[in-house]
Amino acid sequence: DEFPEYVVAIAKAGHDIGNHSENHMYMTQLSPEECTDEIMKVHEKVKDLTGISMNLFRPPYADYDNMLLRTARDNGYYSICWDVDSLDWKDYGVDRILKEIINNKNLGNGSIIRMHNGAKYTLDALDLIIEELRDLGYEIVPVSELIHKGDYYVDQTGRQYAR
């Protein structure tokens, strides 16, 4: 609602656009109908702005259960979560963000790294992170190319697995 021009610019640049809910609530405390409302309000706003029907959903706070995953799927969404948290939102600095990612026990093929565009040091750390990950042999791809889209489940670490 606050920055529609950014949404349009991100879409025009060809980036994935994902849904994170209307009100950033603990959605496991809501009914399936309320979850649908949280997801679809954002869906319609983005579709009206960009013409894109989003299909990627990240539950706020990584708070999810089978009901929420099923509800998101029933609304045409693939649920994603991260398995590596940069902790950039704690504003510890560039070196700490880099260490949190590179030394993370979960870092591996298929990892999704959580970072925030509004955190104080993220922008300064991003080039270093990308360079280091590439030096370690990782390829950075859009989430839409990374995730399973068939029959899958999400474990407690946030990783998707094909069934």
C-alpha cells in the first residue's frame, strides 16, 4: 500500500514477487478463511498493480502448520521458508551478517537465505555475500526456480522436500 511504485518496478525488472500476507500476523492462530483473506487481499492488490498472479507465499515469522500450508496451496500458492537466517534485522553489522550466512550449519544446495531490504547493513553486505557464496560453488537463482512444485512437504527447518 505504501510503495506501489516499487512493486511495479520489481515486477518490470523480472524478479519473483511473493506474498507475505496483508497484516503480518501469526497465521496459525487464524482460521483457514482468515488465512485466505490475508493471502488473497495482497494477491489482488499486486495483480491489479502488475497483472501478475503471485504464487509464492512466505508465512510471517516462519509460523506455519499443515492448515496454513494447505490453505495457501488451495489458493494457488507454493509455501516457502528460509533455512538460513542472516540475522540482518538485528543490525549487528556487515561482518556478522556474512558470518551468519557462510558459517550457518544449514547452508547447502537449495538453501533459502532470509534477508531484509530495510535492515541497516544488508545492502552493504550483499555483494560480499554473493561473492563468497559463488566462491564456495553456489549458484544464486530465483526462488521460483529453486522450489519443488509437485508433491512436497516443508520440514521444521524451512526446507522443502519432494515426497
